[in-house]
Amino acid sequence: MGRKDKSYSKNLHQQAYERLTGMQAFGESKREAKENGTDAEKIFSASTYQSYWKHTKYFIQYIKENHPECTTLKSAKKYVNEWLQVRADQGLSAWTVQLEAKALGKLYGIRPDDDKYFKPPKRERAEIKRSRGDAVRDRHFSTTNNDELIKFCKGTGLRRGEILGIAGLDGSGRTEVLENIFGVATRKSGVIRLHGKEVKNRRARDAIKNKFALLTEERRATGIFGILDIQENTTISSLKKYKVKGLYLSRKKMEESTEWSIRAMRIKTPSQDTKIRSLSGGNQQKVILGRWLLTDPEVLLLDEPTRGIDVGAKYEIYQLIINLAKEGKAVIMVSSEMPELLGVCDRILVMSGGRLAGEVDAKATTQEEIMTLAAKYA
């Protein structure tokens, strides 16, 4: 019986091992793999492979002990969600459960039902709670506009240290709101005030000068400069700081600022000279955040800050956003992920058809209420 079990175990483990190994690109970047004809979406690095293999072995052991009739990976596939629920019931963190879900998703080429196990870190909101009067007097940022696109901004304020979420369906006007505030989209009318004083963001340069920063939705298209290295991507929005006598740039100062960004954002990179396109999506996003922090912004506009990055990097981005708010930055964050908005934000504005459908307290609302408001004018 013991010999049969050993043979069985080896067989199932071998199937998983061969499948994962077949997707690994040893020392090969995704860009290089694509040039060599390899499907870049089906490969990963050696370190990632080790992580996937570790989590896969736990699943196989569970199948062996609880479903001995399954002798192939195909037959065990239907128990993926059952296994994730078992792991959650064992008290594992939602982050760990989703890492296992990702490993099994790669193994089977599926997306397990893992979202319910993962929630962003809960934020302590006490520091921004003020009385109604104080909220009006200390209003950090506000907009008023007669244009339908950002009509919701009339009378809505953003306080120092607050994270304001914007929810809504695709095409509801969420991104356009941030672009209007930052000055990269035409605003027909309206006023933007910072500390009670009017600011005129007619273009991106004006917005940066007025202490605004915009992290765009499409990271690869409008966020990074793919052919440049990390140092150049980090310092490109604050080059005036590195000018010496107005003639040339101080390489030493640029290196120091980039090193600060790498440490503060916890960017995983071999060196500052590494091309940014060779980094993972999460690390690229951190580089962009570091770039904006070097401009010393007071208002951060984040459009889908965790789109297209893995769960581990997501968690780190959440922590960075929360820490920035604790430092006194005001944050407006657009996101399509409800758990993200509910876990990180203080308040949530819901857009529908280019109009404000409602404003809710992130601590008291539900996903159902937000979705109902999102469909109000759609």
C-alpha cells in the first residue's frame, strides 16, 4: 500500500512539475522570450517558479489525502476552490491564499475564485475625522464646475491626509475627472482651489508647479519611458532640481534621488541603470510613484494604481498610498476594484454617465450600494 501511495504521489507531482517547468523561462526576460517566439504570458522567472512549485505541492498533498481517486491534474482541477477555502479556514492570511490561487491558476490556466479571500489592509481613519465646521474651514482641495463631466465636484472637498475614492463603470467619467483636475484635458469652466486659493492647471506643467501629481491609467502607454533606465524615469519630472548653473545636470544628485526612491518605494531592481521595461508591472508602478514624490506634491491623483500587477505588489502599493496619506498628502484614487476602494479609502464618490450618482462612507457602505449608484445614470 505504501509503495502504491509513493508511486501515485510521484506521478501527480511529476505532472505538475513538468507543466510548471515547461512555462519557465530560465534567465530570460519576457521581452526576450517574445522575440524568441515564446508566449510571454506563460513564462516566469526562476524565483517565481520556486514559489509556484511550493504552493502547488501543498495542493497536491491535499488531493492525495482527501481525494485519492484523482490521479491526474485534470481530475483534480475541480477541487481548486475547495482547497483555497480550506486554506482560508486554516487561518492563513488572505494574501497567502491568493498567492496559492495564483500558482494554481498558472498551473491550470484558469482564474480561481480567489477575490473573496483577499482584502487590502484596513486603514486607521481616526486621523482625518473632524467636526463638520472644521471640515469646511480646513478644506484642502475643492473644485466647482458647471460642466456635466465633473459636476459632482461642486461643494465636495478633499482634506489633508484623506484618501477619496472614485468608483463607477467604464466610461462613467472617472478618468476624465482626474485629467481635468491635472490640466491634460480641456475644462470648459470651473475653479480649482488649493488652501482656499484658486489655482489654474491649464497644462501638466502648471499642475506640477501647483503641487499636483497624476499617475495615469495606462502605465506602459502614458506612464513609463520604456527605452530609458530607472534613474531617467525617476528624475524626469523634476529635472530643475538637478541643474547646475543652468547648464548641465548633476549626475550625483540624480543618483541620490533615485537611490532614495528605490529604498522608499522598495523597488526590486539590479541597479539604477536597468531599463524600466525589464521590471515587473508592480515595480514599474513604484518607479512612477517615486518620480512624482520627488516633485513634492500635495495632491496625488491615482488612476487604477494597481491594475495589471500581482497580488504581492498590490499589497505594497496599498501600504504606500496609506503611508502617503499619513504624511499629509491628499489622495484621489480611481479604481474598478471594490475591495480596494472599501479597504483603502475614507470616502467614495460614485460616477454614472458623467455625473455624480452619490457619495458614501467607505466604512459603512457595501459593494451592492456602490453598484446601484454606478448604474443610476448609465
